[in-house]
Amino acid sequence: MIRILFTMIAIGALTSAQAQTIESGSHSTTGYIKSDGTIENSSHSTVGYIKNDGTIENRSHSTIGYIKSNGTIENSSHSTVGYVKSDGTVENSSHSTIGYIKNDGTVENSSHSTIGYARGVKKEWAAVVYFFFKF
């Protein structure tokens, strides 16, 4: 009975620690985003965080931006740097389209050329990583 319980706990820990891979357009792994919002580089070193309340932090836990519930992306001074629309269109602060996050996780630039893949990642999180903040 104890062995079964231990196995169930171990499986649960592995599942909750899984990260979605962030890839370049050529499918090279450039990083990971864990389900808790931790952003890692390709060597699994933590480079940032996206908190449940939408706060975006660097590796030192300094706030560098915010994701608002309506898809607005702001910098640390609360100035709008862009928008992520519900259909995955990514716009800059002037509402010019700068890219797209497709439902399958494909990330495209404004010319619809594939620049990366973020399967299983929230569209807003993918936009933060690919278009708005450098981690």
C-alpha cells in the first residue's frame, strides 16, 4: 500500500514539474515554460517568471512587466507595449500586427513566416517570450 502511495506521489510530482518546450523556427529548443510560469533557458536555468496575477519577473524576481486579463502587455511602468488578441494576433502598442500565435502553438511573424513553436503554452505567455521581453 505504501509503495502504491509513493508511486502516485512521484507521478504527480513529475506531472506538475513538466515544462512546455519553446523552440526556434528550426525546432531547436531555446527554452521551457513550466506550468507554474517559470521560464527556463535551454540549459534549464531559470531566467524569469510569469505569476498567476500576470506579473512578469526576471530571474532576480524584479518586476519587468504585466499581462492584463484583456491581453494587454505592459512594461514595469504600466505603459502598454502590446496586445494579444483572443485569436492569437499579436500587436504592438500602436495596434500594428507584429505576429501570430496559432492554436497549435506555431509562432509566426507579421509576414506569417514561422519563427518558433510553443505547443501547450498560453498565447499570452508565448507572446511575452517571443515578442515583448528578452529572457
